[in-house]
Amino acid sequence: MLTYDVLIVGSGGAGLYAALKSRIEEDLQVAVLTKVYPTRSHTSAAQGGVNAALANKDSTDTWEQHWFDTVKGSDYLADQDAAELMCREAPEVIREMEQWGCPFDRTSEGKIAQRPFGGASKPRACYAADKIGHVMLHTLYEQGLRHGVNYFNEWVTLSLLHNGQRCLGVNALDTRTGKLHTIHAKAVILATGGYGRVYWNRTSNAYGNTGDGAALAYRAGLPLKDMEFVQFHPTGLRRTGILMSEGARGEGAYLLNALGERFMSRYAPEKMELGPRDLISRAIETEVREGRGGPDGEVFLDLTHLSRERILQRLPQIRQLCIDFEGIDPIEEPIPIKPTAHYSMGGIHTDMNGVSPIEGIYAAGEAGCVSVHGANRLGGNSLLDILVFGRRAGNHALEYARTHDFQPMIINPLEIAEKRIQNLMVGESQETTAGIRRDMGNLMSEKAGIYRVGNDLKEAVAQLAVLKERYKRLKVQDKSKIFNTELVAALELENLLDLAEIISQGALERTESRGAHYREDFPERDDKNWLKHTMATKGTDGRPEITFEPVTISRFQPEKRTY
Amino acid sequence: MSEKITPTREKILANIRIQRFTPDKDRTPYFDNFKVEVETGMTVLEALRYIKNNQDSSLTFRSFCRSAICGSCAVRVNADPLLACSTQLLPIIKDFGKSSVTITPMANLPILRDLVVDIDPVIEKLAKMHPYLMKNKARIPETLAQESLMSQQELNQFGQLTDCILCAACFSICSAVKVDKTYAGPLSFAKAYRFSVDPRDSFRGMRIQASMDQGLWSCVQCRKCIKVCPKDIRPADSIRDMRRIAIDDGIHDTPGSRRAKAYTDDVEKFGQVNKPMLPVIVNGTQGWTAIEAAEVGLKKHGLEPTREVCKLPGQSGAATIYKKVREIEKQEKNV
């Protein structure tokens, strides 16, 4: 049996930071298990920046202001002690990344450059052109190579093993050979990213952002927190959901419906296209619902009234993205866009060291939920979250693994995993992964997306039960053992269906609007009844059981969130 | 005043020809043809996914981010290595004139299945290059209370190279990899060079050695890696620059560096390369065998061999140019 002191599942920023920290003194055996190659992970897609109050650009910036911005941005659902810790540690982790070679852009004094970001009171987003996530991920991978982190590339984790008190390890599938393995580990850190793919085609997320870690933890009896909070970005490309940054609207782009109307005049007559993200997303959704969208339910981001020179000079990358991914030139015609699921605020419930209720099992980054983002994440805080909490989980797991022995493995640990694979592989069926997945994505976008209302959410819950029944009949048509991507997609779909159910159930119970969660039937925030975290655990009937936990409020009393 | 927007979206029924191979089923690779309605905006990756979701769920390829930053989906389309996710299909179909396109896996790497190749050989070669920053204590503070200082100009020396997404398109097209399986490949040298010129680093010497061990002088500068890089990195330039810093660091004892040095020294001295003596300069005493064999050959044809460089009119001009270049270099160094 494969045996490691610390096993990390997921190879994005949180996972690689955790791996590096637990391996840094090279006394423990550490491995990263990832369904891709480490540098493929979705951290690489983060473009804008990572927040830290270094005060390089504005000497009056402090971590306390960053803390306040984070709490306010969260619509007061963040735990203030956790947000405090993240903002306090931010400058140190950024310096650690810098000292490992991360190529941040520089100020004229040679310090790390910082830029302003939405929702931040000071320019504190550290950046590297438009590829900060990419360079951070590569820096962590490089240092991992140096220190002897082991990698299991293109392995899919099937189940999380524990004995009720302590961690035992995982079962996993090596996709290259089709073989199943149990990996015995003292500590397992789940760093598998978000679950934006619940909305399938309507997300900016990578194909693989299927919430695997959260689903593994849920099925292993661990609680998930605040899963109903999913941030939508208003301007994703029609076909792919790839983001058109706010820079375009900053340069004067119009939002037009299919009738050619600048519809924001109906929703935000003063700010027009520069209103807050959630408001614009809802405005677009309304236009489409009322029949003023394009043939694919899109609206248009129009640059054509700007001069060719201005577009070439100020928005060259946006133009290139349109040409490469949508096949149109925004100098000539309006860009078709749709709001797109962007970030998962919820995740596996952990403490500030990433520890879950079971000793030795950790979660970090978008997979986990401490919570620092509450109901709505601030731009530039997602990369910070993965650094601070990936690092803390790695440090904690290092100490834990040094001071604890391996627990005896259960008898025949692979049995359940083998059955699961066999159920999918043996036999024929009319159901396909692509079909169920498409229906799930459409259902979630329509009933549990940007606009939510009680009856729709009830419908979503009911329909998800139907989809889960269909899933039970699903068979993988590709019978090869070698690199079976259809099998992997089927396994991911099972994870998505569990999470979709939890999102819908949580959204149904939360009868208020807060941050990214907008209930048409309850449009106001309700601090009296709902200033609390949603906790979902798997009930004995297989359905999510929802309970609530208090929010930690240490300094900032909730106020109305206005910008 | 508003005008209705009616987007123009074209559709063409195309034949997509894809190389298939499943090792536990097939003895050799073969081609499958799929009919797909290709429309405006459709990328190569979308077409592959369309086929997988609707026509043949066993079609196997890699994809992840869909936004040209993860490097998973590199394949060859009509023999050109490229990222499937950021390549529009319609213009290729129209360009080809036959409403047909051929998709094959990347070259120079073992095929695992269909369009999926094993990229471990690339990563293993990269790992030998010490592809990580080793702290230069003169530049990096001892604690995390401070960041190290670096100017934007210093960063610009290597900033572009950090765009590499390890897609291995350059490895697939590389002429040197094709003939020499031990050759590191363009991206590994680009990475080695990136760290070697980072002022925060202290491991340049080891990286130069690793580069020489993995064929630094084998690159023939065909520059195809530059052409195919989806991130506009110039690996061939990095290889050239890596050779230069190797020579600057006093490493003159490899055939390649001796050749490069002989070229520059000869041109300064004679205004041309001393071709008759080049084999000895590059390969040492072994070179005499080559020279003697060549001389025998010439004599057979009644030609008198020479070991002297012939005199050219105006050959001192080269020396003047060299002098000028050295002056400029000196000035640049002082700035």
C-alpha cells in the first residue's frame, strides 16, 4: 500500500503551498494527488491580483482597512476573527512567495507593485501583468520540485477514509492504468477548488472545477458550510463563459440588449454600466427573461462606438480574447455575453488551521470554508485565501504528522471504490453523462442561479432528485481502462449532483438576500434571523440536513453594504 | 434610436479527421472521421467536446481551463501544434477549402491514448534544469519582514519567459528533439535561462552545467519553437542567450562554445571564418583526422589543400566593427 505522512488532494495554489510547507524540512514523505498536472490547476486562470496591505503604493494602507473591506464585502457573513488573521498574515505570505521567485511587477523603488481593485479602499492588489495566478502556481510547483514533493498526476480521488475520529487516507483511481489504489496517510489536505461547474456551461471555471473535495468530505460525513453562496460575474463570453474584465466597461463599453437598448438605464440610471457586479448580473438576467436577449440568451457588450485606436491601445487583450474564443472582432461588432458562475464561497467547514471536525483531515482554498468570504468574495482575496490557508494547513499537518502515528487501515478499504467503478462500467444504458450534466446545469442556472425564489428552489430540489435517479442508471459507454475520461466525467458528475442538491436546499432555507444569494421573494438582508452560517451534512436518508452556526463578530457591527 | 442587433453566425458542415489509438484495444493508430456543423466562434476544443458528448464518448483528449492558460489541450491541427481551446475552427476549415481538418496528437512524445500524449519526459527533463529560484543572499532578506528589491528593468530581463504554460508545443515541433532523445527541448532551456538571469538567484552555474548536459549546443536555431509558442515566448532566443552567458562565465571547453568562439575570433582576425582549421578548433586532436581526410580527397581531384586563410580585400573592416561593438558593450555595462 502507498503510504505518506501528508497527502494533499488537489494541486492548485492552496494544495501546492500546503505540500511545500509540510515538506520544507524534508523530514516527512509528502505527496500531491491531482486529476490534472499540477500547473494545469485553475489557480492559473486568476488574472488581476492578490491583496496584501504592503502599503507599497499607498503608505497609509493598513491590514485593518483590508480587514474591514473584506468583512463589508462579505455582507457581514465572514467570521471576523478568520478575516482578521488572513489580512494580518497577507504581507508575510506575499513576501514568502516573492522570496521563492514569484515575478511580481515592481514599483519605481523596486518594491512589489499594487493596483486598485473593486471593493478595496486602497490600491493593495499585488500583480504580475494579467497573470498573477499563473506565476504564483508555477512558483509553488517549482519550489515543490526542489524540495522533493511527490506528485501523482492524473489520479482521481474516489473516497476519503477515516475511522470516525482520525484520518486514514484515500482511495484513488490512476487514470492512466485504470487501477485503483488505497493511499494510507496520517493527514489528508483537501484542496480541490470550487464547484462552479454545478452550473455546467454557465461558468468561468475550468471543466474540472467540480467540487470533488467538498463532495468527498460530504460523503465521508463532514459538514459543508454556506454552499448556497456562488458569485456570478456579469460579463462572461456567450460560448465559453470566459471573463471580459470590468476594464471594458471602465473604458466606456455599453451594455445593450438585442433591441440595441442601453438597458442599464432602467436599473442603475446614474452608474449605468459601472454599477456593482451583482446588480448588473440581475439586470442582464431580467432582460433575457423578458425576451430582450439574443438568440442564445445573451446580451451584448458593445465597444463599436469607441475608436479603433482606443480599442487597440487600451483593450488589446479583451479584443484578442474575443477573436480567439468567440470568433468575432469587437471593433466590428458587439460582444455577446452572459453572466457566468465565477466563485464558490462555500466549502468544507474548517477552523483557522484548515482542520475539519475529523483529526488529520484538512481543507484549504476554494474547497474549504473558514469563512473569510462570507456571502460575497472581494476581488483579490481568493488568491490570498489559498496562500494563507494553504500555508496554515501545511504547517499544521506537518506538526500533526510528526507527533502522531499511522492509524490502522480498515479491512478491505478498496471495496466500496471498486463497486462504484464497477456499477458505472458494467452494462449498457440510455443515460449519458453529457445528458444528465447538461440538464443539471440548465436546471441550476434557471432555478438556483442569479435569481432565486422559493417555488423555483423547491422545483430544483425535486428535479435534482430525479437527476440523481437517472444517474443511478448511468453507464459509461467507453469500456477501456486506459485514460478513460468518460469515466472521470461520470465520477465528477456524481460530485456535482450532491453539491447542487446542497446549494438548492441551503438557498431554499435561507429566506433573505445577502451578498451573492438573491431571493426575489425576500429581497432584503435579515440580520435578525440570518446572520448565521448554513451547515449541511449528509442525512441518513441520503439527503442534506441543514443546521446553522453563529457568525463570529469581533469588531465590525453589520451595516448596510453600499459602495 | 436603438438598432436591433442581429449577429451574423456562419455554419459549415465539416469533416473532422482524428487520429485514434487505444492501447488495450488497437494495435496501431488509425483515423476516424466525424461530421460536425462548425459555426462562428467554435474552437477546436469545442468541436472535440461536441464529438465526445454527441457522437463518440470514447474520444480521448485533455482539456481543462478553456482559456489558454493551463496548457492541457495542445494537439496538432493540420500538423501545427497549438492549443485546441484558443484556436477558431471555422477559419481553418475555410482556409483549407475542403471543409476538412486533421487533428493528431503532439509529436516527439509517446501516445497514451487518442490525442493524449505522455508529457512526463518533458517534465523529467525540465526537473533536471534546477527550475526553481535558489536564494541569492545578497539580494533576498533573511526574514519575511521585508521583501527583496528588484527593478522593473531587471524583471523585464526574464518576465516574458514566466508566461510559459508547459504545453509542450515547442517540444512537439523541435528539430533537435526529433533526432536526439536526450535533448532537453526548448521550454526547459527557456526556464533554465529565466532563473539564470533573475538577480535574486544564485544557481546559474549549476543551470549552465545542466543545460550543457542536456544538449545546449545541439539546438540548430531552426526557430520553429518561436513560431508555435501560444504565449509568444522565444525559446530559441533563450537558448542563444544561455549559450552566451555560458561563454561569458568562461565555459569554453565544449564543441559548441569552441565553434562559436572560433567564429567570432576568426572574423575579427581574418574577416572570415578559418574553415580549414575549424575541425581542430572545435573537436581538438580528433579534428586532424577530418582535416587529413578532406586533404586526401582534394588531392584526388587534383586540388592543392591549404591550411591558411586566404586574404580578402578590406578584411580589416571586421576588426573595426568589433572594436566599435566592444565600446558599445562597455558603455551599456556602465549604464
